[in-house]
Amino acid sequence: MPYRQTDNVARKLAARHDAILAAAGQAAAEGGIAAVQMAPVAQRAGIAAGTVYRYFPSKADLVVALVAAFSERELAALEAAANAAPGPLSALAAAITTFSVRALARRRLAFALIAEPAEPEVDAARASYRRTLAAEFEELIRKALAGGHLPDQDAAIAAAALVGVLIEGLIGPLAPAGGDPAKARAQVQMLTLFGLRALGVVDARARGLVVQTVLPEPGSTLR
């Protein structure tokens, strides 16, 4: 009879897979892509290095999987924020703010998994995430356009430009240094306002689209 994996075994395998990714994420959050090395990740996860290689044959495979898990979580957070908003324009504002808050809360990790120079396989995975992120913003822009809330424009180009603004303004090498919660809150609000104005919303603050933001405590876990 062929071997059939039991539910208990499947759960253990999935838990080990998640533990490896969590350990890799912790390493990237502390030291970037260069810090994601198989043996230290295994030590963090409390397993043998050989076990890591059974799940991920190379460091590039591990980082690609980490990018995929990160992007899935971040996109889900954006969608949840947008879906909870009362209208298409407030949904767009909520998505911008949510992306900004989450990127600043884990700035080193976000930079590592979005923009830090890395192997071609990793760059391809990160480019896929950026395209999906732009597509999410494009859909929100199109909904706002359909409702007459934005002036006529190319939604795809606007979304790509918005992603560029957020990445460079939050985590890129030109972004302000972090550490001050008050400055971080102001940075989120300013970028939300900037993005909405760039899309044609001249009175975003007066309409209550830029709201007071609360950043998570340093080291807290974002879901």
C-alpha cells in the first residue's frame, strides 16, 4: 500500500515549515537578506540545518518563500482595510495608510523583502509582489474613478507611481530615519495625503480621509 500522510504528520510538517519561515523573517528583520543563512535560521527554528534544506534546497528558495508569505500577509491586510472602509475613496486612503503603517512598523524587513539587492530569483519574486501590490491599488483607483471621486487618469500608471512613492518615502535609502513614533505617525499621514493629492483629491484632509494613525509597538507581531 502506498504511504498516506496522516493529518497529524501534515500538521507537524506545516508547523515546521512555518517555524523556518518565521526564523528567516526574524533574521531578515535584524540584518536584511544577508542575515538569512541556513544554519542560523535552523538554530533559530530549533531544528537541524539538514531539515531546513529538506524544505528549502537553497537560501534563494527560502527567501523566495519568505517574500511570498510576506506579500500574501501584506496584501490581505490591505484588502481587509479597504473592505472595511465606507466608500471607494476612503478605501483607497485606508489601503495607503495600512501599507505605510505596516512598512514602518517593520522597516528593515520590508526593505529586505521589497527592495534590497539580492539574487535574481529573489528579485523576480519581489517584482511579482510589487506588481500585485500595484494591481491592488489600481483596482481601488478604478473603483474611485467609477464613482466619480477622482479626475480622469490612467489607473495603471497612477498605481505604479503610488507604489514607488510609498516604497521610496517609507523604506528606501532616501526615506527619513526611523525611531521616533511621533515622526513616524506624521510620515504616514503625510504620505497618505501626498498620495491622495497626487491622484487628484485636493481636499483629502478636510474630508477626513487622512486620519490619526497608531503605529504598533516596536517588536510587536503584525498579522
